[in-house]
Amino acid sequence: MQKEYDLALDLEGRDVVHLLKHLDNAEKLLRLHPHWHIEVINENEDGISARVKDHATDTHLKIDFMLIFNDSAGMMIVFKAGPLERIKLYAKNNRLHASISANIPEEEYDKRYNLGLWLRSIREYLRLFLTNNPYTFFFRLIMDHAILKMNPSQRKVSMMILRYTALEILIIVVIVIGYFIFMQK
């Protein structure tokens, strides 16, 4: 079974292989899945072997794969065993597309691996490399050095703390503005 997805990322005339080179680190690629916590990862000449824990289903997965970059086709994640055969990321009509080949129906592999979430996360990470401004540079730095180093539960806690901090700052700004508006009369 093969299914193609339009990831809705306009490449704006960029070279897709150059963009996908930002995913050449297998650990970074696996950490982009929002539910996976990498327990063990081994890279050798035969490929990459990883044991991950899915926090959504509380199951352990063993994933053996290879990353293959092709100058004309893009990038392929080729799985050595299991129901998934390969995930191919490539450019089509100046947009990023993904093609998933599997031995099982789409509902089953999406339920087991949450590939839709993984593909969306990959798309959003690659979106940070399409523009080069201080905003995207800051978020690339935060993603690479903080968020992708955390496991899923740590990400949830840090996002909750970030939201409360933003709310506190907003309340302080409202209080300061209110003080200057009402105390001037």
C-alpha cells in the first residue's frame, strides 16, 4: 500500500535536497515525532537502530532504518523490518510531499506510529529553514538546543511554564498601564 501526502510547505524555488539535509541526523529526525522518547539509538554502516517509547500509547518500538539522500529525488527513510517499508520526502509542484509505503492499511500504521503527527512536525521544523531572519534563527536555536533534547513529558511541562510566564507578563503589563492611566487623573 502506498499513500502520498502533500505537506503544504511551499519550497519557493529552493533545492529540496539542500532543505532536507537539515534532517540528516537520525536522532534529530526521530525526536521530531511529538510522542517518541528515544531510549537507545545506534548508528553503524548497516543503518540506524533505535528503541523508542511512544508516550501516547505507552508502548516500546524498535525501529531499524536507513536515511538515503538522492540529489534528484529528495530523502528516503527505508525501514529494514516491520510494517513500514519507506517514507519518501520529495518536491512536487514546488511543494514538499511525502510518500509512505507500508504492508498494512493506512489506519493501522497511522494508529500505531502516528505518522501524520511526525510528518507535520517535520514540515514545521523545515519551515524554520525557508527564511533567514532573527525570528526563525531564534526558534531554530531553541528547537535544536532545547526542545529536541527533551522527552515528550518535559516538552509539555516546559510549554505549560512558558504559557504561565507569558500570562504573568501580560498581567503585569496591564497593571502597569492601568496604574499610569488611572493615577494620572
